[in-house]
Amino acid sequence: MTKKAVVPFKGTKEQEAKLYEVLNGLKGVRGAVMPALQKAQDIYGYLPIEVQQMIADFFGVPLAEVYGVATFYAQFSLTPSGKYKVGVCLGTACYVKGSGDVYNKFRELLKLSEGESLTEDGKFSLEATRCIGCCGLAPVLTVNGEVYGKVTVGQVADILAKYE
């Protein structure tokens, strides 16, 4: 069994006040859970279970309903992102040109076990993405939106060093 990193919730009173301001603005609106989750993610950067519970309690709906919406839509994240967000494309064009090996090298160097996506220090997060529209540069990855093309396993350490 692999050990999953547990990231403690570190919400501030200011964030909570902003969230309740948003929720009060959505009071009585049909389908308010979705926009509440969108705004909550803007405030916190992700949707920890504690925030989902606040939304559920405010609207008087089961936590399962809020969680269901949060996990159904790809726009929502239940885990925090690192300061540097690495996305390795595993779409077909990239994968056949070795992006799976590039992804695994990132996992190795970042010391991420299966199922983990955030380094212990919170500096890096790693995500396997689908096509980002740069197939001619395969294999492709991004770091905070900066695109790297024709990446090899041998370049991974240098790419990480740029952000150390």
C-alpha cells in the first residue's frame, strides 16, 4: 500500500469571510452549488472537504451532493497545486513519443508515490494531462503555462532545476 500525502487545510478567516459573502449573494438562487464551488475554488485555489462542507451546510444540501458536483466536472480540483504546476501531456502523439517515461522521471525526481501529485514541501504539483494542442512538439509539458516541447527524459532534471 502506498502512502498518500495528506495536506492539512490551511484556510484563513479572510478566505472564509469571502466565501460566506459569495454564498450570501447566491442565497435563493437555483443551482447555486456550481457557482459557489467555482467561487470557492477561486478563493482557496482548490476545494478541500472543509470548504465543501461549508457550502453544503450553508445551502442545506448533503455533502455528497456538493462532492458529486466537485468530482464530476474537470474544472474542479480537490487537491492543492504546488507553486509550480507541471503538466505532462499523455495524449496519443506525446505518449507514442515517450511522454510516459518523461512523466515517470518527474515522479521519480519529485519523489511522488503512486497517487500523489504534490511534493511534500508544496513546491511542485504534477499532473498527467491530455492533448494541449502542441502535437508537432511532442512530447510536450507545461510548467505554470510555459510550454516545453520535444522533451526527453534527460531534460527533466534541468527543467526542474530552473524552478528550484
